[in-house]
Amino acid sequence: MYLIMMKAKLIQITYFLLIFSGFTFSPDVNARQITFTAINPSPTGNDLSDIFTINATTAVAVGESGTFVKTTDNGQTWSSYPIPTDEDLNAVWFADTQNGWIAGDGAVLFHTSDGGETWEEQDSCSPYTLTDIHFINENTGWIAGNAGSICHTTDGGATWSSKNSEIPLTTILYSIFFIDENTGFIGGGTSSGNGAFSYKTTDGGESWSLASYPEYGFLYNIQALNENLVYAVHNGSQIVKSEDGGSSWTEISDTNVPDLISGLHMVDENTGFASGSGISKTTNGGETWQSVEDVDGVNLKVHINGNAGWVAGDDGLIFHTSDLGESWAAKGTNLTTSTILGVFLPDENSIWVATSKNAFRTNDNRATWETQEYRPQSMMVQDIVFVDEATAFVSASQGLIYKTTDNGQNWTSVNSMAGSTTLSSIYFLDENTGITGTFNTGTIRFTSDGGTNWATSTMDLSILFDLAMLSDSSWIAAGQSQNSNAVSVTHDAGETWNTSTFENSNEFRSIYVMNAQTAWVVGTNGQAYKTTDAGTNWQQKETPVTVALNDIHFADENNGIIVGMKGTVLTTSDGGESWVEHPKFTNTILHSVYMTDAETGIIGGAGGAIYLISSDDNTTSNENVAGNSIPKSFELGQNYPNPFNPSTMIPFTLKHSAKVKLQVFDILGREIATLVDQNLNAGLHNYAFNASEFSSGMYLYRLQVNNEVYTRKMTLLK
């Protein structure tokens, strides 16, 4: 379980009489700070599991991999604040605009007292997954979870006590709801799914009475309007109602409720909303339901407060109503959910991305987007190369290549290998000179006239993953040869090929050419290789990960980025001699990356994920930078994750611009790194520290802001 950001005390460094040997320090800790802003889907592409309407303009949502997003302007902009956990968050509840709680897998439980800007971890009474939260005021609340877990607090979560003495460990509790400090209900089922049930308490959870629902499965989204009138969702397919405090239940669904129900909110005894694959509304207590048009999704959850309401679900879909459900509007951007194969920044106002079916382009800094269709639509694009701001080529199934020279307005067929196998890769030096190749035949085609004519070459790679050109006659192909990972190089335009094989490497996925002599290949098992002699020799460069790496790009000879599986982002500022893993901002598979300079670029990934890279305020954000809200004080947060291996993020906030120095010390008080030493603007800042060259143990990090000094501890576990 990770530690959480907490307000730091003004302390002096304490030296401990412990000695750790083997410390070495590399002055390059890759302190270059960059921001990743989600522009599609926005505010997030992660699945959202719960949403809470705080007031008429403010809402928060939580979801997979520690996702937390907030809006204070009806969804026009969103802020994403760092929560130091990779666990999925299942529930969120706010007692007022400042005090809130979130809970999730791995028994994680966090509290905020500043509207979500910072979070403090709390210890609940349960070691199991937590599924739901309900507070009746800022002090009194309950949480429910697996293994019959029920925890109760009367001091805002500072302490929690167990209230599940009568709940079997073989049960899973999915929902908890209290009318007041005494009367409450829980819903769930047996872990085997053999029986749904509800429990009721009239003494704050000291004792519980059982009312089994005579069906298999579980009861979700239990909600009581008074001690007798209770609603719930049964097994994700039926809405049920009890008028005797949960002792008996009747089904009240009709054909207009969503096919799959994952959310329910009854505003009063007449008005309520059901959500899941869509949204439905009742105005007569559930006797009849009316479905809402133009709202579709998966696992949508709903929460209403007054006339304001929100729905959120999988893939980050969010909808909003301000008139008690009479109308709903999508909030955020969702250009596509298809994998982004290629990304490009033609100029400071333009973005160009491609999927297997369409390309998308904006020329007005995302105010509007144009969808560009390839022809024929039956083909599946496998790769794209952007030559300049107007020109691009795509390779596709059926041996097809299409070309645009007018910013993607029109795509025309280029004479290639029509009717043959899929073209897995394409690369062009300029608008005339390029190569393409088939996935599994070892056939390479070369053109010097923009694709009008093609020459053929054959190499000994049995599987081709990527192609690149060092020059018009020197080419690199990455793939497999005789079941070994291999790179083939030609210096005579394909007349002859020289193949190098690599041990302990399953698959190279991307090639990046820096110049006529220097190139990189990256692939599975976190492997990266570099050549400085046009492919004759390759040197492996260590990375801090073992996941597959999908793409690599350099802004200049020093600054580069690698992206890969599980949201992996690696950065270097020394030409690739060392790589630092950036703290996770997504678990999405990242497929493509492009950089225009050391602090500007774009990343594309699965599910239509698009992230802009910038250096704005050193924060990780979703559309609206979290640092835009001025913090209340100077604060040095707890590093996250903590313990860590080998990288961690150190957060701090500044009330106003100031001279800042952030240093790392070993346990003997010896300085081993300076992460920042400069003037910074007000806002939330995050700096990465990589300890790949250090030994396990305790370290200190110190923030000096003008004349004040803040110090915290962190733990490296290898």
C-alpha cells in the first residue's frame, strides 16, 4: 500500500546511525520535467467506476489505476490530481466541497480536506477490496467491501472500527447506504454468487438483520429513501424495490431500463435514474421508465444532486444534466476508440493522428477536428509515415498503399503490391523515396518516384515488424529470423542484406533513425539497442522496465522518449545512455510517439488515447492542469509510489512563485541528487527521481523554498 501526500512539518534533517554500502551517484537523474495532457479521450480514457455530484457545477469521478478527475465548471474543464496508487478506485463520496473519500482495490482508502487537491491515506478496518462509501456528514461514515467488510468512523476517518461481526466472511458487499447515524442497509451476495441478500441495521451497525433475496447473484446500488422504502439493482439486470425495510423485494423494471444496469439513483419516492448501457428515468417510483436517447456506454454510473446530475462509465465516458435528466450532454472529447497507430505535430496549432480506419486532424489547436477517411474503407491500415505537414503514406491490408499531399483531405492509391499480403510497415525519407514490406514473406519494395514505380528486394527475415531508411540506399529491417529476433541492414538498396540476431529478445517493434550512422531498435522485455555505425554493430542500452516497448523518438541527440505497454513512458536526456521511467499517468497501451523538441510532443495509444507532451508547470494533467488551482500553502507531499523501485515522483505545491531547491540525501545526510534549483511558478509541481543506481534503504528529500526548509523520508526497495 502506497503512502499518500500529507502536509509536511518544518523540520531539520535527522541523521540515523545506519550505514548502507555501495552508494554511487550519477549526476544525470533525468530531471527534465514534462507534462502529459490527455486530449482524447478527455478527461480520461480509463474506465470510471463511480461519480459524485458535489453541487450544481462541481463533480468528481474515480476509476481504474488510481484515476481521479474533477470539474468545477459543469465539465468545461477537468483537473486530474495525483493519487499515489495504481489500484482501481471503486467509490467516491464527498460530504461537502472540501471533505471527500475514495476507496478501492487493495483496501486503499484516501481522504481529502481541500476538495481533492491533496489526499491523505487512511487505515480502514479491512485488508480487503473496498467497494462502496457512504457518509452522512463530514465525520460520520461507513465503507463496505469484500469478505463481509463493514467499517465505521465518527471522526472523519481518523479511526475506523469494524461493524461486521454478524456478516459472514464468505460474502461480498457491493453497496452501503445510511439514512441517519442509526439506520442503514447493505447489499451484496455470497462469494459463490449463489444468493443475493440485503442487511439492515437500526443501531449504527452494531447489529444487522438479514433479508435474503430469493435469487442467485448480488444486490448492487442499494438506496433507502426511508427506513422502509429501499431500492436496489439485482444482478445487473433488474431493479428491485422493498417497502418493508428489505424484508421482501419485488421487481419494478420494464423494457425501457438499460439492458445492463450498473447504476441507480432515486432522487425521491417518484423520481429516479437507472444507468448502465444507457440511461432511463422514472417519475412514478419505478412503475414505468423512459429511456434517454443519445446516451450510450458501458457500466455507466449515475449520481444526482438537485437538478444537476452526472453519468460516467468505461472508456472515460461522461454525461451531464442540469435539468434533472430532461437533457444530457456529453462532456469531454472522444474522437475515436481505435488504436492510434501514428502521431504527428505539423506545427504549433496542428495535430495529425491515424488509426487503422481513419485519420484525424486539427489545424486550430483542437477547436475543431476533421475526420479523414481512407479509400477503400475495407482496407485495414497497418502503418503510417508522416513526411511533412501535408504529405503522408499509409500501408495496409491487401497490399495497398495510399498517399495524401494535401493535409489528408484526399487519399489516392499508389501502385504497390495490390492483391498480395498485408504491408506491415512503411517508411519514406521524403515525398519520393520510400520502402515498404510484407509481414511474413521477407519482400521489400522500394520507390524513388513517390510510389509510381517499385523495385523488389528479398531479405531473410521471416517476420517483419518495422522498416527505416538511413539513406536512399541504406535501410534497416527489424523482425525475426529462424525464430530469433533479428535486424537486417542493406547498404546497396536491397541487393545484399546483413542480418544480426539477438539473444533473450522476442520481438523488435520499432526503429528510430537519428542520422545516417545512428539508429535505435526497441521491443519486448524492455530491450533497447543502438547502432552508431549504420547497423554493423548494436549495443544494448539498459532500461528500467521489462514490458514491451512499442515506439521511440528523439527530439535531438540527447532528449528522447520510449513508450510501451501498461502506460510505460521512458525518458532520456543523455542520448539514451540512461533511461528513467516516468511515473504512471495511465495504464493504456501506448503505441506511438513523436517529439518536436525536448519538451513538446505527442503520444498515441490503445482506445484512441492521445496525450500532448509539454513542460507546463511540471504537472500531469487532463486538459486542465491541476496546478491551475493555487494551493493554500507551501507543501511538500509524500513521494509516490512509496516504497518505490526504481523511480518515484516527488510532489510539492507553491502558493506563489519562489526560488526552489529540491535535493535528495542518503541516510547519512550526504547529498546524492539535486532535482531542481531555480525559480518556479505557483502551482503543483512533480519531479521524478530515479534510484536505479542506488541500494535499498531510506532516503531523505528536502525542499527549500526561500528561507523555509521541508524534509520527508522515502524508501527504496529492490
